[in-house]
Amino acid sequence: MKAWLERWRAHREQRALNRRAVPDAVWDLTLARLPFLARRPAADLAELRRLTSLFLDAKEFTGIAGLAISDDMAVCIAAQACLPVLRFGLAPYDSFVGIVVHADEVVAPRSHVDEDGIVHEYHEVLTGEAMQGGPVMLSWRDVAESGESADWGYNVVIHEFAHVLDMGDGEADGVPPLGSSAEREAWITVIDAAYEQFCAQVETGQDTLLDPYGATGVDEFFAVASESFFVTPNDMRAEHPDLYGLLARYFRQDPAAFGGV
């Protein structure tokens, strides 16, 4: 029975790969757009391309306000989304289907109830947003500029999909699902110390490698740290060695080994 089930899964996966095979020209364009991907070894790129096809087969892309999602746009998003899960597959993304793409950043209405019960309404400018159970929203302009923005450690796709990983246990708290309580405690020890140090740097006006937005909460800190881990790994390892090591163990990757910033 087990052997039959494995054959059935392999057959189903192969059908998905055939349906959503990424053309060579589109893949080459994606790597040209995203140097932090292109510097990966051939084995990593082959697995990333495979996961990209499976991701495209499982997700639904919707362009807003007439934005047409071309094949190269979808692959550009999918390849970056698959990078964090390169070593452990797409299961962490099973909780959602939709990916909503705007041409540019959007302004979203927000409300907040303070300690006195007073409701404060305001607007927030968003380049991306991940919601529990989906969808994931992205600004295409920011996605399209991912190759250039990598120089300063910014990547909207990795940021939002780090939130998806974080919310895998039902809570956005900077702690993704881990294998044991001991691993969770070890994670909290490292990330809380790094977060407190980072917040102190931001509060005193120091220049930081990580986006200061990460100081708004440990969940955002995990997301911005994940961005830097993948697109400016050498700088990340030099400035935050303990945090880099934590992420390297979690993602089962060592991006600094492949060069880059």
C-alpha cells in the first residue's frame, strides 16, 4: 500500500510539473532579474525550478485593476517564494491559494483600539501583506525591482512568505513551527536577544543593515531578517552572526557560501 501511494504521489507531481513546466527563456529571464538566485549552484537551481512549477500549479494569481499577470511575472514571484522552502518543500504554503498582485503599493484603511477603548482610524501604505489563510498581496513594482533592491537587503516576496511560515502555527510571533519545545526555546532565546539589540539601535538612530521596520514587532523582525539572510547574506552573517546561524539551521541553507553582498 505504501509503495502504491508513493507511486501515485510521484505520478501526480509529474503531471503538475508537465502542466506548469517553466520555459527555458522565462527561467533565464528570472535568473537575470534576480542575481541572488543566479549565483546558486546548479543543484539548487534545478530544485528551485521544480518547486516553482509545483507552486504555479497549486496557486492562483490575480491581477488587480486590470493588471495582467504574464508567465514571467508569475515565475518571478514563485521562484522567490520557493527560495525559503527550498530544503523542505511547499507544505508550509498549503494553507492558502490566492496571490493578489497590484501594479504598485496600495493604501489600506486600518483601525486600532487603544487601552482606553478609543478607536483610532488611519491609513497604511503597503507593498505586500500576508494574511492568515491567505491571500498574499504583493506590489509588482517592488517584485520587479527585487534584483536592485537586494543591494540594500529588501525583498517583498521573501518578507511576506516569511510571514506565512511564521503563521504556520496559527500565530504571527516571530517563531515558525519547530520540531520540539527545546528548539522553540532556543529560537526564542536567540531571536529575542537580537530583536532587543536591534530595537535599541533603531531607537538611538543608528544605521542598521536590517530594515528599521523590523523594530515594530518580533514578527516583522523575523521577516526583515529573512530578507537579508537570502539577499545580503554575507553582511547579515557579519553583523548578526547568531541570528544568521539560527536562520541557517531553520532554512537548512547557507546563502553566504555562494557569494554576494
